[in-house]
Amino acid sequence: MGHGVERDGVTMLSFQDVSFRYDGDTSYVLDALSFHVAPGEFVSVIGPSGCGKSTIFRLVNQLLPRESGTICVGGLPIDGRRGYCGYMPQRDLLFPWRTVADNLRLPMEIQGGYSRAEMQARVEETLRHVGLAGWGDKRPDALSGGMRQRAAFARTLLTGSELLLLDEPFSALDFLTRITMQEWLLGQWERDHKTVLFITHDVEEAIFLSSRVLVVERTPIRQLRSFDVPAPYPRTRACLTRPDMLALRESLIALLRQEVTG
Ligand code: ADP
């Protein structure tokens, strides 16, 4: 199956005429926004700070209530549902007093229905999966920044959701750790076939990872402008020097600068 190809005509995530403003605000952050993400896509959302990217995520995971419109995941409205998406914020938010394994058990404890042995087995399997076998009984502060983000990603995977929302997960890491984590995440995605929605303000990160980039052009957000990323998968960083990738990078930077300078 090729990435970015819609399966069975079902979308993984769809916004239909979604509007939202924060309590007490007169201006909207989202104004009748519609967009779709297909199963298995890796889609980045880019735009200047404060344009509403995280608000989109908070609407998907129902941390915020929308004013109108419909949001569907897997073809069904999200209202009244739980566990349909995994969310990973910028800072890892691992509880420092719990061991890594205890942190990873959390989504299953919240969902319920797992025996202790089942939880243990799934935690160990996922730790191996993200290259952290043997680190389960350590506390988060014993891990490096990159390892903590891998542990946080493992916890996101353990929600069991097909849709992963990653909100600037690598922006607090130093440059070399960040590019290593980007390659690592691509490897995970190519193996797991999850659908990823990824927020970043780093244009190069967006085009290296994504099959498609959605650009927030202005707030209130009425539409997202979509750009297909031409390099095929599997990718290495060498793809960033392809002429078509350089051209895409430059046009996205030009578009974002236009927004910032008005
Ligand atoms: P981004 O993720 O693109 O940086 P956000 O989605 O966090 O942007 O914010 C979009 C807009 O909504 C910004 O103008 C921000 O000031 C405003 N905003 C964010 N959170 C709140 C809040 N809790 N209450 C009021 N306004 C908010």
C-alpha cells in the first residue's frame, strides 16, 4: 500500500465547517474550516506562532469544545468517543515520580480492561519497539532528551489509536538529536502505518517527514493550503537537496514570511 493513498474512500480525519473561538473572544480562531487527512498519511501543519495550530489539535482531542461543524475520525463523529487519537505534546509530560514503565502503562490504566500482566507485556514490547528495552524501571530524569521523547512517543502508541497528533515533539531538542529523532520517527511511521498529524514551525522538518504539508495562511483559519511533498519514501536527509524539495522549501518559506510581514 502506498502512503498517502486513501483506503476504501474513508478519511482518517475530517473537519467539516468547524468554527471555534476562545471563551470571551469576539474573533474566531477557526471559521468554517474543512480539511481531510487520509489513512496512513503523514501530514504536517505549519504556520507562524499563535496562528491556531495547537487549537486544531485541542479540538480533535476534545480538550476544547467547537462552536459548530463536524469532526470525524475514521468516518465517525468524535462526539462522546474516547481513545480515537493519541496526543504527544512538545514537552514529554512524563510524570517524574513514576518509572518509565509506569508512565507507559498510564493510557491503558485510563482506558481500563487490561490485566496487570497484559499491561506489562505491552509496555515491554513497546519499549523494545522504540529502542528503550531495559529502561522501563528507570525514572524519566535518568533518560536523555531524545530518549524521553521516544518514551513519550511509546506512551502515545500505547493509546492503541490509529491517529497520532504530534505537537512540535522535537522542538526542545538540540539540532543533532532533533534530526536523529526525525529519522527515527520516519522509520516508526513506515513500519506502523499510523496516520500522523504533526505540528511544526520548522519548514525543513515538515517537508522531510511529510507526504503533505498544510499551511495556515491567516487567522481566522478558513482553509489550509495543501502542498504535496515530491520525494518518495523511504527517505534519507539526502532527499532535502533534490531540486524539487529545495523549490518547495523556498516557496513555503516565502509564503510564511509574507504572513509574518503582513
Ligand atoms: P499555535 O499553536 O499556532 O502557536 P494556538 O492554537 O496556541 O497557536 O493559539 C491560537 C490563538 O489563540 C492565539 O492567538 C492565542 O493567543 C489564542 N489562545 C490560545 N490559547 C488560548 C486560551 N486558552 N484562551 C484564549 N486564547 C487562547
